[in-house]
Amino acid sequence: MKNILEELRKKNGISQERLAAAMGVSRQTINALENGKYNPSIKLAFKLARFFGLSIEEIFVYEEENKNENVR
């Protein structure tokens, strides 16, 4: 899953530490999110969206692993 979390954080002058504290997670969690190594829980995704005043879809973009697969 791709996201614009790092861009949003930097644009707003917020450190990873400060964002982590506001979200109730570790700085390492924020780092892993920004680097695409961790997908957030739905609760964390909602908290991040509210924090930045955006929708979840504006921050996180789901990309299917196999785009040729039909999903029903």
C-alpha cells in the first residue's frame, strides 16, 4: 500500500516522534508506514486521516498485487 504520509508530515512541519505520540504508536511505526513496510490498522488509518483533515483514501492508496485477477 502506498501513502503520502511522509509528504504530509513534512509539509506540516511535524516530526516522526510528534506524529507517533499523537497517534499513540512508536516512531518506528511511523517510519515503517512511510517506507511502505507496514500497513496501518483501520483505527490508525482513521486517526491519521482525522489528524491531517483528510480521508483515508487521500492518504493511503491500495494497489492490488495481481492486477490481472478478477475480484468479485
